[in-house]
Amino acid sequence: MRTPKQKHDGEIIALAIIMLLALAWLLTHDGCAHTIALAVYVASGVLLALPWAIEKLEPYLTESEDQQ
């Protein structure tokens, strides 16, 4: 059973594909003129990186009993 903060492999793969498609669109067209593709690229990148970032920063984000 997975914890709430874990994602299925399919979700991660889908986000990665969406991110790569948005990046390909931005690189082959006018780039920043396509704000929807830029927003999709940034949002999917954030969703992919957020679990890793929270895992790495969790010791600094939670208060230990010694600090209280």
C-alpha cells in the first residue's frame, strides 16, 4: 500500500511525457509566445520535482521535540 505522498509509476511517466511534449513544442515553435505550453511545462516539472524536494527538505520543515 502506498502512502499519500507517493505517486504511481504511471503518474510519473505520464507527467514526464507531458513535460517532454510541452518542451518539444516550446523548442520547435515560438517558445514563450505559447503561454499554455509554457504553463504546462512548468506545472508538470513542479509536480515531478515536488515530492523529491519535500523528501529532501522534510528534516528542515518539521520541528523536532528538542526545538519545542
